[in-house]
Amino acid sequence: MNDKRTDAPLREDIRQLGGLLGSTLYEQAGESVFHVVEEVRRLSKVARAGDAEAAQALERMLAELPDEHIMPVVRAFSQFLNLANIAEQHHRVRRSRTWLRDPDSAPLRGSLEESFERLSGEVDGERLHQAVCDLSIELVLTAHPTEVSRRTLLQKYNRIAELLDQQDRLDPIPEEIEEVHQSLRREITAAWYTDEIRRQRPRPQDEARWGLAVIEQTLWDVIPRYLRRLDRQVYRRTGEHLPLDAAPIRFGSWMGGDRDGNPRVTATVTREVCLLNRWMAVQLYEQEVGRLITELSLQCADDELQRASGAAWEPYRQVLKDVRQRLRDTRAWIDARLAGERPADAPVYRYAEELREPLLTCYHSLQACGAGVVAEGRLLDLIRRLSVFGLTLMRVDVRQEAGRHNDALDAITRELGLGSYHEWDEDDRQAFLIRELSSRRPLVPREFQPDEEVREVLDTFAVMAEMGPDSLGAYVISMAARPSDILAVELLQKEAGVRHFLRVVPLFETLDDLEAAEATMERLLEIPWYRERIQGHQEVMIGYSDSGKDAGHLTAAWALYQTQERLVALARRQGVRLTLFHGRGGSIGRGGGPTHAAILSQPPGSVEGRLRVTEQGEVIQAKFGLPGIAQRNLELYTTAVLEASLCPPASPQDDWRTLMDRLAATARDTYRGLVRETPEFIDYFRHATPEHEIGMLTIGSRPARRKPTRGVESLRAIPWIFSWTQTRLLLPAWLGVGEALAEGLAEDGETLREMYRQWPFFRAFLDMVEMVLAKGDPQVAAWYDARLVPEPLRGLGERLRGQYDRTLDGVLAVTGHEAPLEDFPVVQRSVAVRNPYVDPLNLIQVELLDRVRHGREEALLPPLMVCINGIAAGMRNTG
């Protein structure tokens, strides 16, 4: 299919939206501002084409912008980039639909059609059907502060996407065309008058509501459609339908449960968020049951339904009216609990099975009466939703740092006169923990009055006991390093009276912890009490963010790969089923990248039908904000996990491993030599990037730093990467890679090229680095250095830009490409379209940072914040 022809509708959409934005700018900001924006746009395009005089003129013009023009110019370019994002997302859906309509087109790579056709030729139908039934994929939505757009604006952007879709699907008369055009104009004008900046930092409860909105507005309707398509493909290839309770994909959440370094997430917050999730679920089920009451006016019924309805004239309606009333009673009960009241026990829905039972009774009765076609409609969709979403939509994980549990246990042992838990060695800690876990008597005395931090830890476990397993998912321990870290959480669950223990998931993050993960888990699995506790299933989380910040992208990627291999081998030796939980971010430096390629590049045996993965920040909106894209991403997860399970890649050859070890060592030494061992690096980083100013953005409830120190080690991975993305140097994704590749090419270039051609892990890694390098621009970073960095530090910037160029040369030498993204022309064009609109924002940001840092702070902070938002929109994968 010709790319230019298929991209013509995209160009038309961008032209239309850009034209409407220009009209809005002319009408609302005035003619003079409109002409300034147009001239900036013209100069930027010519400068990007290589005209040095235009580049100089652009710099002069933006440096001399009067204060009153700065905000409208920044907003104009920022809003254009957001509109371009909308058009691109819509175009992805449109191309998928065009592809599906064309009978001569091969199915899309990674689609259900393409994957089932291919897999059915490699495995028999029974095995394929069983593999689908065994799928257990959980997408865990997190509130990490990388989504810079306000929810209010995101809703307007989604409405614009809906109007573009409507415009495509109409067989329009002129009046309808005009109505869509006017609706687009209204939405763009409303967006222009909407503040881009959150004026108050969101509370964790606000973040949780945002996560619920994604389910309510998109996933609630997409899930039944996705399962219908999956069922059709399974039946077509195996002759068997999906079971009624099939839930290949479920959703979890860290919103309201992730308290690691976030003092705003308290036990009270976690309780409230769990109740909010349940409230929204009940509300959505009540709406669907109301629609079923309208629809199921049938009188035919089997004996079981007749008994359940009391022999009512319209038995389905009667049973469903009873269900609706119980849902209403449940909502009232939740309302009372949210208000701080203690409602009396009532016949409310506490477990999903209680709601499933009457729905299945109706379903089986319709089937028995010959009305199966009715049963397979809205009723089946509701039953399937219940399997996926349960009564809480998303189960909330609790996450806390290991040291906080140790502090609690230290306070308890001191209170009991047993000495200091902190001072015990690992053997003593384990002996104490196992002894207390095996004891029936309580450990914590009733009169125990700890300090505020310890009380908060204990209160969290009390909430876990109160909310129960339907509301909560896993307990994740960050910075886990030894078996006692896991056993400590088990003991605190016991002491709080948690009846159904949450599964405890150690999170291995730093390079040292990843390398020690196998030994830690082996020692843990050899404890008889623990083996009995886990019942043959262990979950382990691996962190991409902190490992990358600790050792660099290449070293971390290889360490994560090897850790997975070792954990898989350990699980097989121990006879344990392993689920790996991937803590991935949106940016390449935090493990982000195309879903399908990322899963297929995992080590053989590391998936086997089970996968948990975080979906963070702006990635949630990008993947699940629009129905067509949400469905495509659910399919990609499904097909990639199936393929990785049924047809895993071969293990890498020994000589590839040997070479990777050397590459990783070189990359680590280069990265740490600069980031940790170059004394002036931190000062350079703080001058050359808007790291400090990003901390002023109210884009998340979590502080930017774990501890109030200046070093990179205390800075969270998100602002670390976000800062470099703003300057377009994107350092965390490539630092160390160039030196490693240069060494590898000099030593054995053909082996490196063979690894790229034949090893999915290495190919996916280099493709992602190439994408980052294509989106970056060291010349833009030089603008920041020239205005913001003191003269003695500028040599460091020149050194980094030289490393950037050498990294790009090395990547192209291995991939064999003449230019970045040669194999991804769509992405290549997207980057080219955006550059002339991001460039002016970078130049204005440099000017604003210089002015703000020299005292004119108050008046210029708002346009600086909008500028940060606009660059983030242009770069997409911000954190």
C-alpha cells in the first residue's frame, strides 16, 4: 500500500485542525499575534531544511518576543502539537479499518487474525485453545506524573478524535459536513480558553478517579468487543468457544496504593480509593442491568429461572430488577462508608460471584429455551465484563519500601524487650519471622503506641484486613534485597488479621539487587513455611526505571534479561509457577517501547501465558484513550503473550552472551563514570535542563525526589528522564551505548550485526535506541548550554553531544541503516512533521529559563509551564 496515498487523510486532518487553530488564534489573540506565529512557523520550517540565516532569524525573533506575546505563541505551538497527536492516533485507527476492509490486504502484524492464522499452523487446535484459556495478563495503571495534559483537555481532545471519526464515516450531505466542521471549531476554541496548567497538585484520590475515567469512558465498552473478536478467532481456528468466565486481560492499579516515597498516600487514602473503585463498578453494572431489563421482556424460561423469579410473568425482568435493587443498596452502603459512617449489614454485593449467579441463571435459561441468540448479546457482554472487572474494576496493589517494614518491626521488638530488629543479621531475622508466623498468639501488644510513621505502616495493614481480596491485588516491596524483606510483610499481614493474605511481590530494581535476585529467591523458596504459603506460585517484579538510572540503559536491559533467565530456571528447579511483573515506563530509558516487540524480545520461558506490566502516565491515554487504539493494544498484548508462550525465541548463542557481557560492562563504566564520578555533572545537569522547574509542575501527587538531596540517586527516574527529554538530548536512553558499540564493532562487528538480525532482544533494544536518537537533536541541547550553562561547564555538554553523534554512528553501523528509522517510515515522517513546531518551543523555553533564573520569575512561570507541556506533547514518550 502506497505510504503517501494512505497518509493523505492524515495530512488533510492536520491541515484542517491546524487551520481551525489558526482561525481561533486570529479571532481570540488578535491579528498581530497570528502573524507572529505564522512567521515563527515559516522560519522554523526553513531552518529545519538547513537554512542557517533562517535559523538565526528565528532565534533573534523569539529572543525579542515581548512578554505579552510569549504566552499566546507558546500556547499556539503547544496546542498544534496536541492536535497533531490526535490526528495521528485517529489515523492509526483509520488505517486499521481500511486494512480490515480490503480483502486483498494481509492482516495487520500482531492482530488477532494474523497471529491466529500463523499460530494455528504451528500448534494444534487443542493446545492453542488451552493457551488462550490460560492467558493471565494484567495491566496495572499507575499515576506516575508523566501525563502533563489536564483531564479536562484530554476529554476535549477525545471529542475531537470522535468528530474526526464521524467525519470519516459519514456519507455526508453538505449540512452534516458543516456541522462536524463547526463542532471541531467549538472544541478547539474551548481548548484555547482552557488552562493547560493544573493550579493545584492532584491528590491520590484525584489520580484514582482519572484511572477510573479511562475504564468508564473507553475500556468498559472496548472489553466486550475485544472478547467477541477473540472468541471468533478462537472458534475459527480451534472449533471451541471461549469459556464464559474467560478473562485473558484484567486491570490493576497503583493509584491510591503506591506509597513508596509518597507521603500523600495513606491508609485512609487507600481505603477511600478501594471504595471509589467499588462504587464506580456498581454504578456501571447498574446501568447495564437497567438496559437488560428493558431488553429481556421474554416470557419463556427454564425451571431454575422460574423458581428464581417466583414464577413472575416476565421472569428475566423480575430477576434483573432484584439484581438492580441490590446494586442500588450496595451503592448506598458504599456512599455511607465513604461518608465515614458505619452502615448496618445489608444484602449488598461483596463478591463478584454473587452478581454472576443470577446473570448466569438468565443466560442458561435463554439457551435452554432456544433464545441463545439473545443470550449472546448484551447479557453475555455483561457476564464477560464481570469476569474481567470483578466488583472493583481494578484491584489496588499496595507498594511500600522495605525499610519501612523493618522500622515497624524494630519498634515492635524494642517494645517487647527483644532487642533491635535492625541490628539482627539475616539468619536471626528469618528465625524470628518464621517463629512468629508459625505461632498462633499475637505479637503486637494492644497498648503499643508507635511513632507516626510506624503507625501509618500498621494502619495500612489494618485497611488490607478491612478491604479484603476483591479490592486489593498484590503487596509490592520496593528495594527488596533479602528473604526477610518478604517474610516481614507476611508477618505484618498476620498481625493485622488479614484473612486472605495478599501475595507478596519483591521488586528488584538496582543492578546489585537484580544480580542477587536469584540467590534471594532461592533462599526464600527453601523455607518450608513459605513454600506452603505460596501454593506453588511466585510473582517477582523487576524494575526498569531505577536499574536504568543506576547503570544505564544497555547495562540495565542486559541485567534484566539475565535476571529473568535465572528466575525462570530457579522456578523450574523448585517446581514453582513464576509470574514476572514488569515495571516499565513510557520512555525508552524506562523500558518503554512498542508492546508487541517488547514482549517477544523477552527470554524464552519468561512469559508462559502470564504477564503483569505497569502502564504509566501519558502511556495510558496514548494506549487506551480512544476505543480503536485501546482495542488494538489489547490485541497486541494478547497475541504477543500467546506467541511468546507457544513459540518462544531461541536462547542466545554463547558468543553473543560473551559479547553482551563486555558491551554491558563498557556501557556501565561509561555511564557511571559520567553520572556518578564526574564531579561537575550534577551542576551541569541542573543548569542545562529544566529539572528544577519541572518540579514546580503540579502533574502528580508524588514528590520529584525520594530524599531532599541534590544527587541523581535521590531523583526519581521520571523527572530524570523528563528533564533530558525537554532538551532533546535524551541522555538516559543512550549514554554508554555508543562506547559499547564502538568497542564491539572494533572487536567483532559481524557478530554484532548477526545479533541484530537474529536475536529479538538485541534487535528490539537497538531499534528503540535508534528511535530515541531520531527524535533527539543535540543542536537543540546546544541552545540550552549556550544560554544557561556557565562557561566552565560547557565542555561537558560538548562531550555529551559528541557521544550522542558517535552513538548514532554506531547504531547505524550495526543496523545497516543509512538514516535513523529507515525501517519505520511512518514514525520517521511523524518526527519530521513535529520538529518545526517543537523547535520554537525549545528556543522559547531557553529564553524563559534564562529570564526566570535571573529574577523575573512570577510573571514568566505560567508560559514556562505551558512550554514544558508543549515539548512533552511533541516528544510523546516523556517519562
